[in-house]
Amino acid sequence: MSDEDITLTAGDAEVTVQPGNGGRVGGLRVGGLELLRQGERFGCFPMVPWCGRIRDGRFRDGGTVHQMPLNAAPNAIHGTARDGAWKVARRSAAEAVLTYELVAPWPFTGLVTQMVTLTGDDLTLAMSVETYDSSFPAQIGWHPWFNRALGGREGQDVRVSFEPAWQEERGADHLPTGNRVAPRPGPWDDCFGMPGGVDVGLTWPGLLELRVTSPEEWVVVYDEQEAAVCVEPQTGPPDGLNTLPRLVTPLEPLEATTTWRWTRL
């Protein structure tokens, strides 16, 4: 286990990986421009073993109801792994592999592996959850905080573009109601469905275009904060442990990837 940051480089791109701070990507610099909001709770953190909120912090596994800490009262939010220290399994100049053992308050044993791979044109994050014991429901996702403006506040705000098939109707508690509606204009703190795979563009005029893609079909877009915009690919919607569980078994891990590819303008 190491609390020391890892720096990956490829071309004029540089990534900081923080095993001791929840296995997050602490920074992504392209041509000297920092794309991610800086700070201990920002960057890009892995959401595992669930994504977004769990209603009342409770989820059912068969006949058993499990209670998670209400860290976003009255709900639980964003999993447990972002609060732990990860181990470095291996590293090279442009790649780091981290692991995290699931521990209490999560009620099941399992191993999370995250691979961070950098090239001169993109960053790929891959994650898996596996178990050698009992099966359990889980989710995988990433929560990046992209800077709204690059190079200081004098820069133009980022423009977000995507074409979802639907939007999960959001209740007053910020959780999906179960109804799918036509996509609505922002600002958003909402989950969208993209059955062909997540594909969201972020354009900083005159500087950079970034495309966030993933084979998964769910993405949460959050742009209600002044400093940052979040585009979060994930394996299911918020409260998905209850409404759309994905099962991790000894024979079948849960796996997901996302790639961020950039083009200079």
C-alpha cells in the first residue's frame, strides 16, 4: 500500500493517480492545461460498489436488507472505495494498476481492480469487481470533476453535448422515480440512458474538445456547480442496487471501462 501519488506521462499529457486518496485520478494535464478540478475530494474518483445515491441507504440482497451509512442524508452516496486507501499492483511510465479490498460497512468480500492507462491522445479507466465467496449486487462508475473553464476563469465555459435516448425522471429526493422522460434542457443533476454506449462531448472553445465514451448505457451529468461539470459513466442508474442490480459472482466479475479522448482546437 502506498500513499504516494503516481505520475503517468505520454506525449504532452500527464496524469496524477492517488492510491492513498480513494484510488482517484487527482489531475489530468494536456499541454499544460489542467482538466480536472483540484482538491482532496475532486479529481476523478471511482464509484464502487455502487454509484450515486441509495434510497435511505438500504438495499436488498435476496431476503436480507443491508444498511449503508447515510453520508448524504437521508441517503448513502457514491460507494465506499473512494474513502479508502488502494494498493499499487503495478505501474509503468504510462499505466498504473490499483486494487482495493471491499471492507465494512460493505457487507460482502470482494476485490476491486482499477487500471489507469494514458496515451498522448486519451486516458482509459477500466475497473472490475470480483469475488471468490458469495455473490452480491454491485455497480461501477467514475465521477470526474471537469473544470468549467481552462486556464483560469477568463476562459470560456465548457459546452456539453450529447444525445441521450431518455432521461430518468428525477424526484424531489434527487433519485429516479422509475419513469423515463424525453431529455430536458439543463442545468442537470440527472441520469440519462444511451443504449449505444455513453458518448458525451465537452468543448472548451478555442482550446480543447474531450469525448467521454463508455460501452455502458448510463451516464449522470451534473453541471449545477460553478467551478466544474461532471460526466459520470456507470453500469446502472442511481439506486440501481435496488432497481437494476448487476450481480457479481465467483464465475462472473462486474467490469466497466471509460475512455476520455481529446483533440486540440
